[in-house]
Amino acid sequence: MGRVKVGAGTTWINVNCAADGGPRPLVLEVDGVARFTVTCGGKESGTYANRLDLGTGGEGRFHVDTSEAVRWAADIQVPAEGRAG
């Protein structure tokens, strides 16, 4: 999805997903900053908000790994420059 720069403070990574054929894992990662997995349920979409409280910032590629059976949308909300959170 591209490179993102996150500073110290609170960063939110949100994902909305649904999976055909039963629950499927979806892995979200910002290289060197955070990595986590959510389980996308059946045909009804679910929304997952993940709060990261970072002591230091970082920069990395934001990417998603999942199967073709998963439909998803994701976004990342980073703190404003110079703001502690």
C-alpha cells in the first residue's frame, strides 16, 4: 500500500473485512513498526481498530497479506507532526 511515516504517540490502524467460505486471517504490517493479525469473519463485514502507542516513530511499507477470499479496506491514522499523541 505504500510507505508511511509514523511519529511517537498514538497511531490507529483500522481494517474492515469479510471473507467468503468462513473465517480467514488478514495480516497488517508497517515494516519495523507493527505487525498484527485479525480474523475476517463470514460474509458480513467486521471492523477492527488497532491502537498503537509508540514511544518512538518509524517508517516502513504498509502492507496487507491475506487470501483472495477476503475483501478488505484499511487505513492508518498517524499523529500530527510534533504532537505527542
